[in-house]
Amino acid sequence: FNVKGDPKDIVIDFTNSRVMDHSALEAINNIADRYGEAGKRVHLRHLSGDCAALLKTLNDGDRPYELIESDSKSDPVYGVATNVTI
């Protein structure tokens, strides 16, 4: 990631990936924060509904620089681990 050199609108597409746990959610937030501080917007595509909901909960709602773009026809369906016991 090149925050300074990247365009004003950044698209992160999760089509071929899966957000598994809270450490992944934190990593997404950290990236979005870096771009948000630079006055840029991050578009998050193809997150599961569970992941999108957890991000919104984690952030106490929407953040103007972190846009979750939902598409019910192509977004994956899976859960994010929230409470793991070993």
C-alpha cells in the first residue's frame, strides 16, 4: 500500500479471500484508517454480511472513509470467528 501515491478512492476486493477473525477486522480497520487520515476513501467489496456487520459494530457505525459495498448476488456467505476456545 502506498497511501501517499494511491488514488483518492481505493478498492479492496475480497472476492478470493476470507476474513476469518477479529485480527483480520483490525487489519482492515488499520488500512482504512491510514487512507482516511490522508483524506482518501476505501471501498470494501465482496465481504460476507457477517464481516460487514462486525466491522460496523466495531466502528460504532459507518465511517465516512470506509465504504462497505454490498451486493447480495455476489457477496460470499460465511461467518467470522468471534469467540474461539481452545
